[in-house]
Amino acid sequence: MTAEPANESASLNQADTGSTEPVVVVEDVSIIFDVKPVLQNISFSVQRGETRIILGPAGGGKSVLMKLVNGLLRPDSGTIRVFGEDVTAMRETDLFKLRARIGMVFQESALFDSLSVEDNVAYRLHEDRVPDEEAHKRVVEALQFVELEQTIAKFPPELSGGMRRRVSIARAIIAKPDLILYDSPTGGLDPITSTTIIELVIKQRDVSHTTSLVITHRLQDAFLLARHRFNIQTGKVEPIPNGGIDDSTKFLVLNEGRIVFDGTTHELVHTTDPWLKEYLA
Amino acid sequence: MPFASPESFAKQRIAAIQDYSVLSWHAIANIFSRPRYWADIYTQMDSIGVGSMPIVVLTGFFTGCVLALQSATSLQEFGSVSLTGNLVALSMVKELGPVLTGLMVSGRNASGMASELGSMKVTEQIDAMRALGTDPVRKLVTPRLYATVFMLFFLTIIADAVGIAGGALVAVALLGLNASSYFHNSYRALVYGDIAQGLTKPLFSGFIIATVGCYFGMNTKGGTQGVGKSTTQAVVVSSVFIIIVDFIVSRAMIGIFGR
């Protein structure tokens, strides 16, 4: 195993919070849209500091699962606990408070068109009545993280798809959340831009050790996440030496609303499941 | 389009009424608890109120003009052209001012609200707002509701005033009436009940425009095509509701004030 620095910090993070309970626990969740079952009997958990990659073909219910975890949708059956709280039974007003600990990056960025990049990134800070000076400072920091500080005064329609996605990441991380949900952060982007986005996810994982769920249907993105790490000294993402893999990164594969795999990168690449082997080929 | 059974059709309609009622109730009640988005309310007042001024002024003015012109033809048969002022004032203040202003503002703003919120819905901006810990009804619907109700009240007063002025222009310039007698008759024709009736209607119309526009916007499905559908539905439904509620309010006011 070659990702010790990340694991050490993850353990520290766990010790800081004094809890070993999983951050996300999904138990026997099913949801039907009209008459079509979108998710059926989904159960898995995400430990503190873990990066869980949700893989699978398009239309397999990955985004719905992400919205269920954030309480944006309610399942027809089953329970979802986030930070120990049952989001399936919470009132919307209580969910708003819980979501202060969760950052979410949407599939199409979902930036507010009528607000500038600064106001988009600072949205949560403005809602929390953070003084303007401090909010500006934190926006600059967040934009520096995604290397887009020059776009601070621009509006979302003036940005490219990749830039919008990076601003969306800045908006998700500005409040230093304990859980980040990335809903297809590379969807619809060219390979080079996709790599840039995934490198930001790696950087966030290895610098802040935030628990995260990352949806993707691109295998190369998933394995880039599993096999690379952020080097704080060089400030660059590099392959984990000796073909190593990051222990905090695990996989969940969904197909047609069902879990077909739940485990580590090593287990995934050595799977004997015929469908999974074909999918990974 | 698939054929829906009468049962599922009825269920869908009842569910829609329930959703509309819940949305309207929350939109009203949100103003009584924190956080309140005053800046959004003022922005919407500017957009809805000041932005609708030109169409309301033009509609009111030319309605007053045409009302004077048309009524003069009938009044001439009874030798009562001098009563043109009475007719224009009563019609504008009790009926045409509130209804036409409501319909014009509905055409401009119910569509605007449905398309804006609908676009936000299909691009997941509404979900993003919820994910960022903000109640979209509180942030988006409540400001539009209070801004519309407040501004429609004043827009109606403006429409009434310019309508009477338009009638005066026609009466003086085309019918050869005395301006002083026109305004005197207009003033004399109106009693407290007429004003109360005319200014109660925009409160209902404003409520309908904002809640219907926001309801269709917040329930938009199906991408850009869905946004177009929501926009059309919002204008159609709010316009029809305004006319139906106008009748109900008129009947109630006649019952209360006796005219």
C-alpha cells in the first residue's frame, strides 16, 4: 500500500471528530419513478475519510442515489443515515441545517446564472451572514484552489463547461464540508478537462481528507482517482509509486438500479463477475 | 399522448391543487419567520412594478380613450354625452383598470416567473439552492408573491388614473366636452364602494399571478420544451383565474356595498 500519508491524515480526521461511525449508511433503499424502479434494495456505507466512486452505465440510478443521500429526494423504502441522522425522515427545515455540512457538485454545475462567480461561490457564506471582507477572502482562496481566481467577476454564461464545473467545486468546498457529493463532475467534458477536474477531486481528497462520493461513468476517471495522489511538496498530482492504489478510495458499481459491486479497487480489478469484467474491459 | 384513465386524471388534478395550495400557503407564511429576503423583494418590486409600468400606462390610457369614444356613441342617442366622464370613471375604476392591469401583468410576469424558475428547475439550480441550505420557496416564491401583490395595487391606481385621463383627452379633443365638467362628473360618479371594489381586485390578481407563475415554474419537467409548456400554462391559467376571481369579487363587493 502506497498511500500512507492520506490514510494517516484520514485517521487523524477520524480521531478529531471522535467518531468511528460511517458518514453515510444506506440501507435497503428503493425508489420508483412512475412505474419504473430506479433503485432497488441498495445498501452500502461510506466511512469517514473515504472516497467512494459510484460507477456504472448511464441511466443506472447513480444521480438519483446522490440526491437521496443529500435528502433532495426521498426513497419509497429504506433508510439513509448521514452523520448519524436519518435523512429520509427529516423535515426539510432540518435538512437545510444538515446540508451545511455537505457540499455538492452538480452534473451540469447548476451555478446561478444571475449571480457572478464571486456571489455563486460565496452563496452559502452570504446566507450565513459572514462579513463581506471575510467572505471575499474565502472566495479567493476557494477559487485559487480550483485555479480560477481570475474569473471572480465573471458570470457563469461567460465561462466554459470545465470552468463552470471548477467554480461549482469551489462553491462546494468553500464552507469546508464534512462530506462532498460529486455528481458526474466530468460528464460532458473533453478528456483533458476531465483530467483537470479529477485532479481537483484528488487534491481535495488528499489535502482535506473529506469524505466524498464521486459519480462517474468514465472508467479512466475512476482509476485516475484510485491510482494517483496529490503531492503537497510539488503541488502536483502524480501516480502512486510502484503501481499502488489509494486505500481510502473504494468502488460501488450500479447497473439498472442494483448494486453489482461494492469493494476496493483491488477487488474490482480482480472480479470474476462476467458483466463487471465486460464493463471494465 | 397516452390516454389517462379518469381515475388517474382526477388524482393528478387533485394532487396538483394540493401542491399549489401548499406552495401558496408556504409562500404567504414565510414572511412571518426568518430569514426574510428583503433585497429580493425590492428587486422583484422593481422588476414587476417598475418594469410593467409602460404596458400598464399604455393599456390604461388607450382603454380610457376607446371607452370614451365608444360610450359617447351610445350616450349621444339619449342626449347624455356629458355623462361620458361618469361612464369612463366607473368602468375604469371598478372593472377595466383592475382586470386589464391584472391580465397585462400576468402576460408579462406570470410568464417571466414560470420561465425563470422553470429554467432554474431544469438546470438543477433549484436543487443546488436546496443543497446549499436555502429554501427555494422562501428565496424565490415569497419575494415574488409579496412584490406582485404590493405593486399590482399601485399599478392599478396608475391604470385607473391614466384611463380617466385618456377618456378626458378623447372627450375634450374629439367629443368637444368641457374638461372641468368631465372630471367633475368622473369624481361625482365614484363612491367609496367603487374604489374599495377596484382596489380589492388587484390583491387577488397579484396573488394569482405570482402563485400560478411560480407553481408552474417550480414544477417544470422535461428540459427546454417543458419550460415553454410551463410558461404557456402559467399565462393561460393565471389569466382565466383572474377573470373568474374578478367575477366572484365583484359579486361579493356588490353584496357588501350594494353597487
